[in-house]
Amino acid sequence: MSLGALALLALVPILSVFLFLVLLKWPAKRAMPLAFLITVIVSFFIWGVPGNQIAAASIRGVTTALEVLLIVFGAILLLNALKENGAIHTIRQGFTNISPDRRVQAIIICWLFGSFIEGASGWGTPAAIVAPLLVAIGFPAMASVVVALIIQSTPVSFGAVGTPILIGVNSGLGESALVHETAANLGMTYDAYIRSIGGEVAIIHGIVGIFIPLFMVTMLTTFFGKNKSITEGLAIWPFAIFAGLSFTIPFALVANILGPEFPSMFGGLIGLAIVIPAAKRGFLIPKNVWDFDSKQNWDPEWVGRLKVSNAKPPRKISTFMAWLPYVIVGVILVLTRVNALPFGDWLKVVKINVTELFGTTISFTSTPLHLPGTILIFVSIIVYFMHRMKPDEYKRATKESFGTVVSAAPALLFAVPMVQVFLNSGVNSSGFESMPIVLAESVSQLLGDNWPAVAPAIGALGAFVAGSNTISNMMFSLFQFGVAENIGVTGSTIVALQAVGGAAGNMICVHNVVAASAAAGLLGKEGLIIRKTIIPTIFYVFLAGGIGFIILNGVGFNLGTIMVAIVIGIVVYAFSKGSKKRKEMDNYDQAA
């Protein structure tokens, strides 16, 4: 069978997900079981993957899905506890005091606070935390999920204290003698070489990421605003670019000076320290305040089950005490994920370790006390005592959270096993490479020297199917390095483009979408969400591919320069339209 024909067959599981979720708009709980079945059929009958391998991969997927569900449960439980005791009322008022403009609120909560949580935890935790938080302060559920997922991009490569680089890229390249030889020829140790790749990743992310806050608020006004206006989002471009730079500059500096562990955390914290005081002073913010239309005018598809009452809270909680639980979450996540500290090892003492499942090479390890979900549940218990909650209040929060997770479970319990069957298709009687590698090889043969332009897209594809930047990097880093060698370009840059694309793919990966939707109380709309988040994903991999091409081939009449020029032209036009709209709105306010 030709590589092209084999690649088309390998595409079938991915196309089935797009068909059911995006085109037919089926809910994930209906689409993913069928996509799982199709993946199993292709694996067994075409790839010749033995039944025990498929079963082992499926069980591993179920284990991962349960861990994701625990994160969702913990995030919702913490939010519901804060809702029951009145802390959410204080948080909502606090953001109004910073700025009543919903665009500003989205940038602060998602782009900066969310990036910090990503740096500390990873696992899709930021979207699961910030999406319900946005709902709680008055955002439509679908808008909350979309903007929460858009920030699952720039900070992701350094999520969970650098895991996608230190484990993903490291594991992907570690067994190659050629990579070690390349590092030695450059006068570097292998560890230093991996960290230098992390530095390149941060620079590329830093350039693309400048535009993500603007992209986020423009999506907000275009799809969820009263006027469905793209220019109402573009009108805040000076502040959005300022917020982008406030994160990406320290982010890139930390990655290149200190290494991959802390860029997202430090970038988020430094960004918060810069942007919040600026927002309070109205720095670069239009005089016209943007808000959603009245709730009764919202499209029913935007509204989820998570409800937050505007009634007087049961007790008055100070701003400090209201935010303290999230501060505690961040601190515990950092303390338990920095390898130099002993706390993570203490939590990893409780370990579930399964090796050679069903006689295969598939193994998995779970450390339940170390999971972000467990930490979120623990903090919710702290909240019970700290905010002096009544037993009935915590009981209601727990019951509501459990109901939401049960609703989300069917989708995740099939989505993640489907991914694992797809990834583990390399063990087979046909002699074929695994399905993702077949796809990548076919694209490589088709594009040749133009490969750098699409290297990020391969990373994004890996994250879409695997649900993880780390796994995408493990799967494709060595392949990307080999392609670089074949076309005579720098391997580290191609691997960096892989990592950047792998981060961007988190915006559309099914289990992130399901988890964030469940946390916001919005189920059955996953396809509609992916239809929206695929727009910034395409932008991200397109611009990153153009930048990577220029890094490797220079500026000139080439594909990379054309790609970047297209983006620059669109950005300049967007700034022009935004400035014009801003002036119109300010003049209207003055006339009124």
C-alpha cells in the first residue's frame, strides 16, 4: 500500500471527530463513542493492531480520563464553594472595580491569571478554572469556554513547570545518538541543548503571543457581542497589545535566562503586576465601556447549567479572603511541582503503577495525591473552614459539582481512549508505523523544503489527537529533527516549531474542550466551540510557520516571508479599523 493511501486511512479517525463534532454538531457524548469505535476498527483490521494492545491502550485512556474528570470536579467544587459562601460576589465586584469593560476582564483573568495557572499546573487546568470563573462574573458560558481555551496556547509549552519541554521534547529526542552528537558538535551538553530549544520556543511564542489577547477579545465581541462587531474588539488593540507584551517579554527572557521551568508562571505574575494597575488607571482603554447584551437577549446556545445568583451573599467576604483560595491553589501547585523541593515527592508516595498491561509494553502510573484535581478539592475543604461555611452550603456545592462531572464523563471516557488507541497503533502485524507517524511522513514527502512552514501544524495535529503538548512532543520531536536533517536545516528550530504548534493545538483538543465546557456547565456544544477556537489555532500555526521559515531561510521572496507579510498586512489593517472604531465610540460618548 502506498504511503499516500495509508495516510488517508490514518486520517479516518481524525476526520470522524471533525465530521461528528464540527460538521454535524453532535454532542461529544454521542460523537466520541462512535469515533472510538471507528478508531478501533481501523487499528484492528487495517493496521493489524492486536486486541490486547487495543484493550491496554483503552484502559490507559480511561485512567487519564478519570484524572481529567477529577480536575474538572475540583475546579467546579472550588467555584461552587466560593459561590455558596459569597466570595464570588466579592470577586465579581473586584473586577468591576478594576474595569467594568468585559474585554479587560477577559484579558486579566484568562491571559494573565490563566497563564500563571498553566505554568504551575498544565493538564488543561487553567481553562477548567477560568471558564467557570468568567461565568460567575457574568460572561455567557460559551464565551467563557472559548476565551479560556484561546489562552491554552502561548503558555502551554512551559506548563506544569516546563513539562512539555523537559519531558516531552527530552523524551522524544533522548534516545537518538544523532541528537546527542549534534549537541556535542555545538559544544553543549544534551541537557543544555534541550534548554536551548526551550529558548527558541519562547521566542517564537513570544512573537505570536503578542496578538493573542487581541484575538481573544475580538472573538468575544464578534461572536458574543450585542452588535456582533469585530471592530468593537479591535478598538481596544493598544491595551491588548500592551497586555500581550507584558506577558511575552518576561516570558521569553525567563525561558532564555532561567530555563523552561518558570516562563509561564513568571510571565503571568509579572503581567498581572503590570496590567492590573494600568487597567485601574484606564491606561490605553477606550472611554466607551464594552459589555454583553442583557441576559434575556443571549442566544440560548450560549447559556449553560452553571448559575450564579445576583442576590445578596450570605456573608461579606473581603477581596483578599475571596481571592486567597486561588492564591493557595497557585502556591501549592508551584511547591509540589518544583523538583528541587520535596513536597511533590511526598505526594507521589501514594502511587498506582501498572506495567505491561495485558501482556503489552503499555504501562501507566497515577499519583492521585499529586493531581491538580486533588489539590483543588483540598483547597475547597480549606475554604469550608476559612470562610466558615455551613455544612448544607458545602453539601450543595459538592452535589452540584458531582452532577456536572457525571454529565461530562461519557464524552471523556471515550475521547481519551480513542486517542490512546490511535497513538499506540505502532505495535501491529502489518509492519506500518503508527497512524500519527504515517500522517507526518506523508506530509513531509509532499512538502520537502517547505516543511518548516507546516512543522507547527504537525505539532498542533499531535496535540489535537493526543490532548497534550507533552505527548505531541514525545511523538513527533525525533521525526521533526529527522526531517530537518533531510532538508538541511537546523534541527533545534524545527523541533521548536513542533513544540509551538503542539501548544496551539490545545485550543482545539477534544478533552480540553469537554473539560472546560463541563466546568462552565456547558455540555453538548463542543463542536460549536471547536468551530470558533480553530480560527486562532490556524492563525497561530500559520504565523509560527512563517516565522520559523524566515529564521531558517532569511527574509526574501520565499514562502515564510509571504506568510509573515500577509499577517502583518492583516494586523496593520486591523489596527487601522480598530483605531477608527475607537474614535467613533469616543466621539459618540462625548456627544451623548
